[in-house]
Amino acid sequence: MSVYSPEELERYYKMRKKPQAEASKETGGSEAKQKHGGSEQGDLVREYVGKQVRLHLMDGGVFEGKLEKASRFELVLATESGKRVLLYKHAVAYVHPLKET
């Protein structure tokens, strides 16, 4: 069992009582993003919605098409053949934007 000094306990309780704005300032706002399900990766992927992209999958597969939707866990891609493909983000290795012609 760990024994904490009174100073360590006081520091711990002060840290827990910090206002949310002050705490998010220290952590760069990442704490607030985690509570709402946002992330920097999600923000980056959402920039490609409506654009032509190439998705490289973890298993080596490749999809090309227009990114229609990017949610917290999924991506919806419209292929040139007119089919819509649902891909889970954890299966995607990286996203490469294509130049629109």
C-alpha cells in the first residue's frame, strides 16, 4: 500500500478542483476534445469530405473515390462505379488526397 505525504495529497486535491477552462489550457484542450469524441486525426480526415481521395488499408488494399462522410469510427466513400463503401477507420493506414481534374 502506498503512503502519501500531506503535501502530495494537498497537491492532488488542488489539481482535481481546477476549473475546466484552466485544466484544458494546460493540456492544450485535448481533455475537452476527448470528452466530446473529437481528435486531431478526425479533424484532418473531415477536411477531405467532398474531395477525391485514395484510401490505403492496413491489409494493403486500396480504394479510390469521393469521401462522402467521416464520422467518429467510419468513412463512407463513393466509388467511380457509383457504389458506396463503408470503411472503418481502424482499417485505414492512410488517406491520400487526389488532385481534382
